[in-house]
Amino acid sequence: EIVMTQSPATLSVSPGERATLSCRASQSVRTNLAWYQQKPGQAPRLLIYGASTRATGIPVRFSGSGSETEFTLTISSLQSEDFAVYYCQQYNNWRGTFGGGTKVEIK
Amino acid sequence: EEQLVESGGGLVQPGGSLRLSCAASGFTFNIYWMTWVRQAPGKGLEWVANIKQDGSEKYYVDSVKGRFTISRDNRKKSLYLQMNSLRAEDTAVYYCARRADFDIWGQGTMVTVSS
């Protein structure tokens, strides 16, 4: 099983600041990596797939990068609606696995 | 509108069974892999099982192998999860999702395993 590790667990950021979230895979997943945003009481929403492609309707302030085992989600200027939990997920093999999540909270 | 709607959750005793359903609408169901994902209260997301377009391949997380069965009916545009021998640790919101990178999610259905 591919283990996904996200860091930090919690990120405190002021509105308007930049947020950088990390995700590491225990073995190469090439660019078969997605990022999701989840708000309380809601289903997750796809932000990024293929490590760097924004999903439909996702603002340009969200960007993804990386390949193989190291990935980053960057939110260039945090808006109030961006405070949420973010998960990475690999889909390089048939059994997809998620990271433990990063909670982005207001500083 | 492309949509997934889960149903079938509820309260069940340990050792019991439950069948979840996921109804798809607004898209061509039979061209996509489909997946079940769950989230225990206050916890992160866990991939549970997925199924190929024609149902010929199925994969499960180790913790549910032999107890859960994923299936689909392309004519009815529906995905299913038969859950047997349920345990307290299966308590979670269960989501169905489309594709390997989950571009569409349902709203989830809550399963509570408790005596």
C-alpha cells in the first residue's frame, strides 16, 4: 500500500497570505495525485488532479506542483472561504490512498 | 447536472448487514470507474473499494475484504456497497465518487454500527 503523508497537520495563516501544503508518497505515484478541499458537513471537492491541473471552476489562486513522491498545493492569497481541511490522494494504483489532511485555519 | 446521490445508511448492530446505493444522473455512468470512500466521525478520508466500468475488476481496502462487496448496475446507473459483518469501526459517512481522481462526490450517507 502506498502511504501518503501530509504536512503540516495544521497551518495557521492570515487572510491574504500564501499557504503551502505538502504531501509525500511512500513510493512514486508519478503525477497521479489529486488535492481536495473539505469544509465541515460537506463532501470533499476536487481542486487539482494530475498533480497540477485545476479542476473545473477552481480559482487560479490554487496551484499544484510536484511529481514522483513530493507534491505541493499552494494557495497564493488566502480568502475567507479557503479555510478548510485539504487532502491529497494518489491514484497511481487501483487502491487509492489519502493523506491524513492539513487543516488551514485563520491566524 | 452531473450528480451522485447515496442512500441506505442507518443504525445497525455489530455483526449486521447494510446495503448502500448510489444513484447517478446527468452523465454517462458506464464509462467511469466508481469508488466508495468513507470518513469516520472527526477523522480523515479512507478509500474503501472501487469497480471498473463493466464490473470485471474490483478492489478493496484490506480492512473490508471478505466483508464488503461493491457492485454496479449500468442499466440503472447505480453503484452499490453490500456491507456484512459490520463492526463499530465501520461507523462513518460513506461517499460514492466518480473516476480515480474523484471529480464528483455524493453528499454521503451515515452508517452507525452500535448496539
